[in-house]
Amino acid sequence: MSLENLTGPNTGFNDLVPTNPDGTDPVSEGDNHIRGVKNVTVNVLGPMVSAAVSLPGSGNVLAWDGAKYAPTLGKGVANGFASLDATGKVPVAQLAGAVITLAPEPLNGLASKIIALPVGTKRVWLGFERVSTTGSNTIYIRPTSGGVPVTTGYACTVVAASAASAVSQSTQGFTPLQGVGAAATLSGNADLAEVSAGIWSYSSTTKSGTGSVNLAAGEVPITSFDGIQIITADAFDAGNIRVSYV
């Protein structure tokens, strides 16, 4: 009778004899063969359900997440493959050149709003929808670094292109409006971009509620860009800001 000893916890694939059972084995031994193969399968594959599995020759690793095996080596890194976040989407940092547009952020009742962005962002577009304040203090647009707004180092000039053009300069932040009053509203767009390592440029074209068109431009050094702040010393009483970035 050609029946291997496939019982016990230490038997494995190497204990299987490919030529068994032979043609002389009685049919009644069939169940013993099946039990032996099942035992070997449990011994070899059972531990893999809760452990990482290395695939011979591939250098890849599979990890069990409770429902399935998923590759781990090369996930989310250069020359590898994209991972998925908790919502089932590829994280922005792993997307090449994709423009992400966030939902509008209401400003009413706030004096400051910080919108966090991923480290590694290279360009940001801002849209202002009828933003107004309760007073006449300057509205500043400030990048953040390490989550903290940058408040110094700016070289920004804004011009109100009206019949009596007015010019102002700022070192405390980017200024989308020249002159702010309680009756003024800010609408328009701004563009920020990393033009060289650690240097960000700014430009904006906006319109105030009084009909004046404002043109602004500037730059500021940023150690590690990771967000945008819009702030006033008064309070915002209307309007939204919308951010797109890449």
C-alpha cells in the first residue's frame, strides 16, 4: 500500500510523494490520502493567515489584513505602487500633477482661517467670493510652515487700478486689496507657486466692492510650505475662499 505518513503537525509539502496513490491501492484508502493532504495544507498554509508572506524570488511581501493578503513592499514609494487612504482613494502626495480642488471655506464670523495642505505642494490657487470684514484693517494671505503662519520676510506690492491709483507695500503678508473698508468686498483670484527651492511667489487680480481692480505681486521665503492662512485684525462677516493645489 502506497500511503505516506502525513499525520501530525510537522509534515509538509516535501513529505508528499507525487506518485501516490498508485493503481494497486484499495479505494478504501482514499479517505486517508485526502486527510493527509489536508493536514499538510493546514500545516504549511495555516500560519500564513496571520503573518507576512515572502514570495520566493520576487522580493515582494504579502501581509494579511484580516480579510485578504495585500502587497506591502513598494507601496507608496518611488518605482512602487500607490496605496489607498481610509476613504479608498490614492493619497494626494502619490498623485503626479493632479490638481485638487477643496470645498469652499466660509469666513463669516472668523478673524483667521488656516487651510492645511500636503507638504510637497508646489502651487496653490485661491478664489475669493465676496469676502468682507467688519473694519478697515488689511487682509493678509500667508503661507504656513510647520502649521504656523509665516509673518515676516514678505516683499509684496498691491496697486489699486482706479482713477486715483494707490500703491501699498507689505512685509507681513501678501495683500490682495489696497485699502480695506467695512463696505469693501474682495472677489477674484490669487496664485502662489514655488519658483525655486524655498522661494514662493504670489500674484493676484481682485476687485473690491467699490469697483476698484487690485493687482498684487510679491515673494517670500518658506522653509516647508504646508498651508494657507487668510487673516484680518477685524473679523470676516461674509464670503468664501476656495483652494486648489498641486
